[in-house]
Amino acid sequence: MAVPELHAALQHRRRIPLGRCAGLQQPVGGTAGSRRVRRRTAALRDVWFEPYIQATGNSQDFLKEVAPKKIVLVGSPEYQNGSYKLGQAEGGRKILLLNVNNFDASDENELKESLHTIVHEFTHILHQTKLFDKKYQEISTGRYNSNWTLLNDSEARRLGFITSYAMLNKDEDFAEMVSGILVFGYDWFKDTVLAEAEKSTENPNAKADLEAKLAIVESYFKETWNIEFFDNETSGEKGLETYFREAIEKVVSNPPTK
């Protein structure tokens, strides 16, 4: 899929806690801004669209059905109420991506943070199109919290959430599970998220809750979209998580420019 075809994408919001709020949104302008846009869209193609194409048999039909029709790039993040917003999905048709001025595809941590936002917002489009199992919201009933910024990720994991932002509501919880595992990998989920949850004294079922959520995520992708979330050991078919890992490694080692 060519970069010009990325005319697209991401009112659900992914926010990052912020110690101090300051700044205004800045446009992406001028020659330097054009270069940033080209680099960002090229990277998006390779680490966002390509894994889904590979996971659906090298077909673009899946993306044609669900890909947002417009992607708006903004130079800076949006600061608000103790956090800053990196992306927003609007009605399954448009995705707003912020902080483009600071994007560097060769920086693995930065690329993953940016991709985390993108996959999170894209997951909202998926579940807005086809709902996930209602049993998902029952797993953490009574533990969702609009004051999620008051907790850090480790505290959230001891309550049965992959990140503190996942505590906001069931939809953010689902999107964080999908994006977190696809971008940071299952090994990270097992060694960091589940390991912290297992030590919980606040919620003895924290680890089991996270594993139950993952089972629904895996089932949702397979039964709803016919996508293997993890490698299929029987058939040898690679899973979406593997395709994302390989795409990230490729882009970091050789960032695309066009």
C-alpha cells in the first residue's frame, strides 16, 4: 500500500499521564514539516498497515473495510487535565495523530509509543464496527475508575489492568490490551504485566483477570476478523503479534522515507 493511500485515520482518546502540563498544539508546516509527514506516513504504512495485510493473507480487503478514511497529523500533543493526548478516533472514519514534530522512527521506544497510540485508536474502530464479547466488561466490574491518572501502571496491574489508562472503561481496557500486546509483545506482557499482577494483594485475581481478558481478545480477532492474534503452533501460521514485532524491528533498523 503506497504512502499516498494513507488518507486516513484515528472521538475515543488515548492519554498519557503528565507531571506538568504546558504547551499548545502546533501545526506541521513548511518543508521540514512535509518531510516529517512523509517519514511518519511511510512508517505508519510499514508498522501499522503491513502487519494486518500479512495477517490476512496479504490481502487488503480487511483494511479496505475498516481503515479510517482520513488521517490528520498535528505537530504537538494536546495537553489537558494532567495528561497529554497523542491520538483520537472519531466515529470510525478519522484518526487524529499528534506529536508528529517529535517523531523519530529509528528510536525504538519512540516508535513503539507512537504505534501504541495508533493501534489503540484503530482497535476502537474495530470494536465500533464489530463488538467484542460482553463478558469482557464483567471481568473488572466495579474496578473501572475515571480518576485513572492518580494511579501508575504498576498499581493498575495489581488491580487487573494492563495500564492505568485501561481503568477508564471497558472500551479503553480492550484497546489497551490489544495495542499493548501487539506493540510491546507477549513476552513483555508475561514478564512485566502478569508478573506484577501475580504479586497483587489488592486483587488476588489480578493475573487471572488479565489472562481472561487476553483470551477474549484472541478469540475476538480469530472469530470476528479471522486473524490469528498469536502464532498458530499447529499450522505454523504467524500471528499478528509476530508480524508487528518483525515490522518494528525492520523500521527501527532502516526507517522508511517514502
